[in-house]
Amino acid sequence: MLDDRQLMENLLLNLKGECDLLMHGAVESSTPEVHSAFTKAFNDTLTMQSEVYSAMASKGWYPSSKAEQQKIDALKQKFQSGC
């Protein structure tokens, strides 16, 4: 049986995959109505993904670390110089 952490990890993984599919659906849509439907579904799913992530992070189940300023500056420099 899965515990709460495993359930939330699975849910987050599925929501990320759904966001990816919906984003591609919006990009590839052929009419404004279809585009709008995919965009709304994408935004709703993105909100759910954010809520699940926040809940996991608050429990310490999704640890993250701050990026080092040196690495941020190096990436800025790389993209400003045109890669």
C-alpha cells in the first residue's frame, strides 16, 4: 500500500505529464476555440500541480535548494552573449 508521500509523488508526476500534453495541445491547436479549451485546461492543471508541490514542500517531501549566485550570473552571461 502506498503512503501519503508516494501518493503525492505519483499525483505530482501525473500532473506534470498532463501539463506537458495540454501545453502541446494548445500550441498545436487549429482553431481559437480548441486553443482556448487547451489553455484553460492547462492553467487549471498547472494550478493543481502548484498546490500539490506546495503541500509536498511544506512537509519536506520535495526539498529544493537555492541556486548559487555564481551559477545564475554564468547563465545570464551565456544567454546575453547568444550562447
